[in-house]
Amino acid sequence: MVEQTLVFVKPDGVERGLVGEIFARFEKVGLKIVGMKMMHADKAHVQKHYAAHLEKDFYPPVENFITSGPVVAAVLEGVGAVSLVRKIVGGTEPHSAAPGTIRGDYAHMNYAYADGPAKAKGLRNVIHASGNEEEAKAEIELWFSKDELFDYKLLHEKHTRG
Ligand code: GDP
């Protein structure tokens, strides 16, 4: 039940100064940040991360986009964290992502624009979140070493009667 999942704020979110607002949303629902770092992902790393998409037409722009600047990656922990974080992040296409979600509130681009003349820039959708538990395990292993992940208690986990 208690799961860990991987997120990273993409270069558009970092450049727009949204890192704090985004992580505030995860913290407010009670998710625990168990690892966090800024890094400039290189092409080899992005290819491993998006291995399932390498042959797709939209992959080259995605690679350009994710390697265009630093990202802020984190591992979040909580009850049903994988699907909870996907709910908070919203659908892949910002234009159709529900209002109230991160992608719905902080971005507006649609597939038609991203796949049109502006293609080289990629679909700017602010954040990545693991799609399911299997992906989450593989992505956490790819992005974080064991000594970059921390075991600690949130304040409410420390509360006792005595
Ligand atoms: P996610 O799990 O919601 O991020 O979606 P996917 O794993 O399906 O796709 C990975 C990333 O590739 C997305 O976040 C987008 O940045 C990009 N992407 C996915 N589908 C498309 C598409 O149809 N067109 C374009 N331009 N980019 C896409």
C-alpha cells in the first residue's frame, strides 16, 4: 500500500520558477519527499528513461526538450503514491488535462501545436510522474542511488499520546 514514485519537474517548470509550488502540492496531501536533486539529464539518461518511446515520432523533440536545461527529480512516498501522484499531475496533454491538476493549471499546450511547426521544442507539460508501480520501481533505480534516498518520519508520524 505504501508506495514510492518518481517525479521530475521538466526544464519548462524549472525555468518558470514552479518547483516550489509543485512540491508544495505534494507535501500538502501528506506525501513524503524521500529523495530530491537537481540534475542536467544527458541524452543517454533520457533514452533509458523513455526507452518505451524511442521509436515514436515525438521522441526526438522530447529528448531535445528534457536535455535543454536542468530538471528537479524527486522520489515521493505515501499510501497509493503512484496513482495519487498521477492524479495530481493530470493528463499528458496540458490542453485537455483537468483544471486543478499541475498540467491543467500551469500549462496549456496541445498535441497539434507540439506536433506542428514548433515540433522541435517538444510538448511542454511541466512534470513527469511514473505511470504505474512497475515503472516507478525502474525509474527510481535509474534516477536515484540507494544513498540518495532517506528513511525518516514526518512530524505527524512521530505524534504519540504520551
Ligand atoms: P506521460 O507519462 O503522461 O508523461 O506520457 P507518456 O509516457 O505517454 O509520454 C512521455 C512524454 O512524451 C510526455 O510527457 C510528452 O512530453 C511526450 N509526448 C507523449 N505523447 C506525445 C505526442 O503525441 N506528441 C508530442 N509532441 N509529445 C508527446
